Amino acid sequence: MLLDFLHMGGYAGYVWSSFGLTAAVLLINLAGARRQFKQRLAFVRRRMAAGDKT
Amino acid sequence: MPGVAGTGGEGMLGKDTQEILIQAEGLELWRGERCLFRDLCLALPEGAVLHVSGANGCGKTSLLRVLCGLSEPEEGEIRWRGQSIRHCREDFQLAFAWLGHLNGFKAELSARENLAFSVSLRRRTDPEVRNNTLDQVGLCAVADLPCRVLSAGQKRRLSLATIMLSAARLWILDEPFTNLDAKGHSMISEMLDRHCAEGGAAIVASHQELGVEQRYLQHLEMEDTG
Amino acid sequence: MWKLFHQFGSPPHFYRLAGYLIPWFGAAALILILVATYGGLVLAPADYQQGDGFRIIYVHVPSASMSLFAYTLMATAAGIGLIWRIKLAHAVAAAAAPIGASFTFLALATGSIWGKPMWGTWWAWDARLTSELILLFLFLGYMSLRAANDDTGKADRASGLLAVVGVVNVPIIHYSVEWWNSLHQGATIMKLGKPAITGDMLWPLLMMIAGFGCYFATVLMIRTRSQVLQRERNTHWLKEL
Amino acid sequence: MSGPLSGFGVVLARDLRLAFRRPGEMANPLLFFILITAIFPLGLSPEPELLRTVAPGILWGAALLSSLLALDLLFKSDYEDGSLEQLVLSGHSLPVMVLAKTLAHWMVSGLPLVLIAPLLASALYLPAEAWGTLMLGLLLGTPTLSLLGAMGAALTTGLGTGSALLSLLVLPLATPILIFGARGVDLAVQGMDPVGPLYLLAAILFLALSLLPLAIATAVRISLD
């Protein structure tokens, strides 16, 4: 049963590549956003800790 | 932070009768991560010259660009004769003349054509008025040559001619003395004296002394926060 | 109303609110997308014409609609930022751009993958795909203009203006491409039309769109927070981070 | 000497005088237009039947690219010598003066394209009855291209990124003009009535004339900040 589910009526390659690509893009986007946020937060904290007069 | 300006010589007509031409409160401007100035206030009455001085990179030019509305300050309000410049942009711009680092002339056009164009943007003047102003600044001989062949000093004198003819109440000059010889220097001092005598005002950013009479002069020292 | 608008517009308030909402939206997005995927791949019957190949619709249509939604949101935020000079609005616009661009790329990629079995080629000048391609260029133009400006304030306003002008043009571009495409009549079979959608084919699609929407909100809030930190200068509330 | 249109004439006269002071620079868009149209037959084939079918696309594509070519200089020289600041601070309505500058630029770079189009159309075997539609379409389309390009130029003036970024910003927005223009000529070639696309081109032109000067003025203020 699992096999013909994976087979996707002959369109396996197209359907799974589409869903795989979608999952990849969504995850990359999420990870990139979180990493950028972490970096920016660290930078702000460092600047605050340095307490330079602004 | 640079404090309140407007200290210095008493105005000619006594403080209260003079109308405050340009007033600014709480001006704040940043360049990237650096704060150029904060809570800067100034009030300039008619018949006064505000000499803005300070080290290089302390924000003199930026302050002048903010005052004439070219740059947006982070915080703060600028009022021209009591009205915020955001609401009276047109009459504010017609009432002041701006001289920046760049002279604002097209290299292809001749001095005469350039002067005619810049003045015609502000008021209608007939040719001989323009000609004797060109004579006054010593450009009569080269008036018909394209500006690209003029020396830097001559170009600066051409922009001074535009300022003279602009009939603007407030002059905002950024380093007017650059490239000028001693004669040019004294010409500017006389111009400023005459301008104040007629009830005009000026904000001048410069490293050199303005050579203006003490009673007109006011100082604003910009601290270097670099 | 103005007080709420202003209060919500203040960066510290938004920063804390976003921090609170992000996990909730993230969880909602995850659940919706997983259930919709299950619904689309397993429960929905195969299309009589395109067989199981049509299931790509469950990723293509949501990302296409998200790409358009992202551009509109970006332009609206930029417009608010330009008119009322609210820095938070510019931060939202700056945050929405990369997400919108990736959704547009996704829509293009899944569209051409879907097109392969239908038309035999990876790319056919189908009206919707061409509009999506032009939308991608609008996003890339926005982001490269923003990157070319080093001062954040100028970058916000310059790219904001471009977005506002762009959003006025998007419908014009869309209809001109439709018109261009419909000229040579043979296009009807090639049209990437939605196959007839019935009940149990439809709900997974709607749920997937909702899931993508929640995902979009989550990543938008994360990116906006970092944009806010980049723009924020008065230090008092930054100290408690 | 206020009045909303007072700045218009002065700026237009100055810009035209400036353009005629350097005729060489003026010819660039025209030469570029001829060059591109000459390249395609070399790339394709001299066979009249093929050229006739692709002629509308080539002519309109070449017109689009050559009108963008000269645009990134529109504000650059004024930005670098400081006269842009003087214009912004002159007290006159900036959108009107910016419109004057764009009109001057169009008269120098867009109008010649319209005049020379029939010559190139004949080189591509385009039938004579389509020339009218081609010229009318270009007459309605090139001003919009100049306005869109002027906004792109104003946005990228201070950045020194040259015309690459300008084209990336403007071309996507210019696609409807290319589509309606080329399709109009195509319909004319097939003997059908091309009035539909021409009306649409005119509609886009009036939309651009009314909204874009405001956007260009804002863009100039932003890049001068």
C-alpha cells in the first residue's frame, strides 16, 4: 500500500520534488530568519554591554 | 551635546523688537550608528549671523542640510517665522538661499547663462542688474566662457553672485570661503555685513573667522562625537 | 483609534508582542501544513484528467497566493512608512521582501515542475507563470535597491517608493500578460487552469493556504524583530533584552 | 514669479539648451536603437518572412532598451554639480520641474526613435500599413518609458550603480508597454484594427503623466537626503 502511495500514479518524481522543494525553501527561510535575529540580538547586546555613549 | 546657540553679541535693534527668523528645537541626526547631534536648539533673529564651527566630521554640513530641509532630522522641529517648514515649504524655500560645497552650475553653460537661470528661478531681473553683479564679483571678463574653464575660485564667486541676487532673507552658506583669495574673503564679509544691516540673517559653517561686525555675530560650537 | 495605531506602532511594544505570538503562529502553521499535506496527498481523490500529478496544486497555489499577498503587504507597509514616517512599517516592509521573494520562486518552481507532465516542457509562457516571473523581478529589484543604499533610512524610503509604484503596476502587468497570452488561441489547453475542485479536494487547499499564511506571519515577525533592532536607537528598552 | 507652472519653462529651456550643447551625447539612444535593430537580422536570418513576424517585437524591444540607455544620466550630472539641490530648494513645485526635465530628455531621446522607426521597419520588411501604428504606439509608449526610467534614475542617482540596477527596476514595470506596443503593430500587420492596444497605451501614458512626477520628486528628495 505504501509503495503505490509513493508511486503517486506515475507522477512520483514531480509530486515529491515539488513538496520536497517547498519544505526545503520554507525551512531555509525559517532558519535564515532565526539566525539573522540571533546575530542581530547578540550585536545589540554587545553594544549595550560595551555601554558606549550614544 | 552642543548646547543652546544664540549666545554672543546683542542684536542691533535690541533683542525683543527683532523677529526670530528661523528656530529649531530638539534636532537630532544620526549617520549610521553615530549620533551627530542631539537636542540641538537654535533661534536666529533677523540681522544676525550664526557662525557654526567645529572639527571636521562633526556634522556642520549635515546640520545646515537639515536646516534648509534637504535632510530629514531624526527628531526635532524647524520653524520659519513661527511656522513649521513642513507646512510652509514654499515660502520658506523662496525666503532662503543655499550655498553648499557644490556650486550648482552646469559646466556646459556660460557664467552669464548660469546666473540667468538660477536667478530666474527666484525672481525676474533684467540683464544689466546681473551684469553689474558679475562685475562686482569680478567675473565680467570671463562671463561668456563655459563654466568648465573657470577656476574653482571663479566658480565660487559666481555662486556668491547668485546669493547676492537671490533677494533671500536668510542665507545658509556651507564653507563659503573655500578656494577664495583674500579679496574674495573680504567681499563675503562685506556682503554679510550689508545683508544684516538690511535685516537679513545668515547661517555660515566655516573654519575661518567670518570677519563680520561683532554686533551681528553669534556662535554655535558643534561638539565632535566621533 | 489613532492611539492604538500609535501604541502598536511603537517598536518596544511590537517587539514584546511579536515575541509572545511567534511560538503560537509557528505551531499553528506546522499543524495546518501537516494536516493539509496529509489531506492533499492521501485523502483527496486523484484528478480524472491529470491523475495524481495535480497534487502539486497543494503547494503551487498557496505559494503563488502568498507571493502576491507578500508584495501587497510590503507595498502597504512601505506606503504607511512613507506617509506617516513610522519606522516599524519600514521594518515590516524590509522583513516581508525576502519571504515574498522565496514564495515567488517556490510558485515558479512548482509551477514549472507541474507543467512538465502537462506540457512536456519545463517552461511554457503560461499567463500566470509569466506574471509570477515578473513579480519575482519586482522583488529582486526591491531587494537590490535596498541593498544598494547603505543608510537604512534612505534604503527604507527609496525601496518603499519603488514598492508603492510597483504595486500600482502589478494589476496592469497581470492583465497585460493575460491579454498577451490569450491572443494566440491555442493557449487554452496549455492554461494551468485549476482542475475542477470538489469538496474533499478543496479543504486541504484552503487549509494549506491558511498554514502558509501562519508560516508567513511567523517568519515575518522574526525578521521584523531583527529589523527593529537594526533601526532602534534609543537605548533604554534595549537594555532589558 | 510663482504660479504652479513657472518653473516648468525655465527648466525645460535650460535642459534643451544643455542637450544641444553636446549633440554627440544626444545621438546615442538613436544609434543604439539602429544598432539593436540591425543586430537581430544578423542573429536570425535575412529571410523576409521570418523578419516580418518578429519585426514588432524587435522594434519595440530596441525602443525600450535605447530609451533606458540615456536615462541614468538624467539626474546624475545635476546631482554631481549641485544644481539638483538648487532645483529642489527653489520653491517651485518639484514634480513640475522634474516633469520638465523628463520631457526635455524625451524630446532628445524618445522622439527621434519615433521619427526613425519607419526606416527601420522597412529594413525588417514590415508592411507599410503598419508603420502608422508603430509610430503612434511609440509616440504614446516612449514618454511613459521616459517617466518610468526617470523614477528609476532618481532612485539610483546617488548610488553609483549605473544603468544595471536602473534597468532591473524599470524593465519589469515597462512590460505592459512592450506587450501592448508590439501587439498593436502585430494586429496592424495582420490587417486587424490596432485601436485597442493603442487606447491602452494612451491610458497608461496618462496614468504615468499624472502619478509618476510625484513619485520622481519624492525619489529625488530621498536621494538628496
